[in-house]
Amino acid sequence: MNQPTRMEEFTENCRVMYLALELGRKEWKLAFALEVGQKPRLRTIAAGDILALLKEIEHAAQKLVVAESRYRVVSCYEAGRDGFWLHRQLVALGVDNVVVDAGSIEVSRRFRRAKTDKLDVQGLLSRLIRFGQGEKKVWSVVRVPTVEQEDGRQLSRELESLKQERTRHRNRLLGLLASQGVLHVKVSGDFVEQLSKLSLWDGQVLPPGLHGRLVREYERLEKLQEQIRELEKQRQEQVMAESPSAAMEQVKQLVLLKGIGMTSAWLFVREFFGWRKFGNRREVASLAGLVPLPYQSGESIHQDQGISKAGNRRLRTMIIEIAWMWLRFQPRSRLSLWFQERYGPGSKRSRRVGIVGLARKLLIELWRYLETGAIPEGAVLKSCVRR
């Protein structure tokens, strides 16, 4: 079950002490208060010092809360470098904590404004009190995954990081050669053998320093290739296990559709479908950041400002790529026919705009496919699966 993201209702006989945390690399700023308008109690502790945090909570309770009164602690911090371990620690200690999406916090629109950790933690505290008193739209709360759900993302994210690093190494090899006038070289399995046959722009052999650097760079690339193959093997073994989990069943179900491969199916499940529950199609599109943003102020009205981009960036990037693949491998599906009819005759720019709409519709269809088993209208399965 997903952990709750909104605070429970408070009883009349229980005082509430609010705590906001501004997390830094070396220090944490703490701010305590009971109600709006009260001067906050500000403290600073070493980063990660939970014992000091507990002591400050006890001291704040003695200062702010009547000793005979029952009280509960409600806290918040911005999602960032420290992840969710602190949330789990606070919940285990009996603190009602929420993790806040930093991009959803309202800020002044002035070009220049004062910004310090002290001001930030006070701003968090005031918004936390408003949130606790019922103003739910003051910010967006992050849905905290379980330890198992968070761990399930590591493989795909590591693969993504390794592939990006692989591209950098390849580009560096080709860039070093191009700087010496050596062009049209392929980085393949016999790259080291090719180096002995290459010559510079003036016909001279590669200098020893450059040759050695290229060899070492290629060795690092080969190590990356080996790690990528090992991770892909682990991914395949998890999917093909004798007793696969519910998430792996969803991956296998998505791979059946023509145009969707293992990498995209794994990402869709691990980052999106595998640990979130959606009530309707609007929630699916909204969480992916694929909903249009209207703009209207007085007589100035724009149709929209583009998509919100407020959701999962990895998922949004992948579903747009899969939308292009859907047009190629599912040309007779209802979604592809809709796209061709509406955006096919248009310019390249209109097709780039239209592909976002197709991606949103496709993501909703994939959600319905996983929930009900209904194949998207007009879509076909892979031939090997049919056989």
C-alpha cells in the first residue's frame, strides 16, 4: 500500500505543533510554531543528527505547548537530495510528515528578492500551518514510495545513466580523432586494431600520447558495455522468473504490444503504473505532466501555454518517443489514424505539437490496457507472440 500523503484530521483535545525543516548539506534549519502569526522558534542542527532533532522537538514542546496538554508534531521538508529516508524516520518516530514538491511552492514574482535558509524555513512553516488548517492547494505533496518500490527503480535508472555515459565516451573518442583530422572512424570491437592503421591529416602515425589516451578511453567504454549487458540480463531474468511479481506481469503485458520494447515497458511500470493507482484518465495525464495550461487575464486569452511538465520527466520523455514508434509500428490503430488525419497534412512544427497529444492519449490507453486488458483499438500484437 502507498503511504498517505495528507495529514489525518486532528482532534480538539490534541494540540498541533508544526515543524518545518530546511535541509542543507552541513546544517538543517528548524522552525517551530503552533499557529499563524506566532513568532517561530528557530534552531540549527547538524545535518542528519536525528538525536539532536528529537531533543529540539522536546524543547520546543516545553516552550510552546502547555505541559499538561496532549500534542502531536506535524512536519514537512522539500523533496530533494535527501530523498525519503528522513520521511520514513520521522513517521517511525510518530511525526506526521509530508514531503513537498519544491516546484509547487509559491514564490514572489519580484525580479530581486531576499533568499536565505532562514527565510525559506519560515516560509515553509507558514505554508505548513495553512496546509494543516485545510488549505490543500498551498502546494503539491509528493507520494512517498515504499522501500521496495523505490528500490525497483534503481535498475532502470542505472541503465539510463550508464547509457548516457557510454554516449559521452563514444563522443570523446570520435572528438579526439576529429581534432587531428581523422574522420569516418567507427567505434566498434576492433577499434584498438584500427588505431594502428590510422594516420593524421599529414599522413603521420598517431602520437603515442594520443594513442594511449584513446586505448584507455576505449577500455572504459568496454567496461561500461559489460555493465550494461549484465544489467539487461538481470532485467530479463526478473521478467522471465517462474513466479514473477505483479509489476513484472505488467511489463510482460506491455511488451506484447507492437512498438513497445523491454526498456520502455520496464520504465512505464517501475516509474508509473507499477506503484500508483489512478481514478480516471485526467489523473494519468496530469501526473505525467502532459496536460495543457490555459492562460486568461482580462482581455488577454491564450489557448494554452503548452504542457505543464509537472510530472515524471523520465516517463514523459519515453512516452513521447514511444508515440513516434506507435505511428511507425501501429499505423492502422485508431490513435495513429487520428494523428494522421489531424496533423499529417500539417507542417513539421504542427506534427511535433501533435505528437504530445498522441503521447497523452497513448498513455491513457496503456493504463486502460493494464487495468482491464482491453487492447487499444486497432492495435496489433507482435507476430512472435501470436504464434
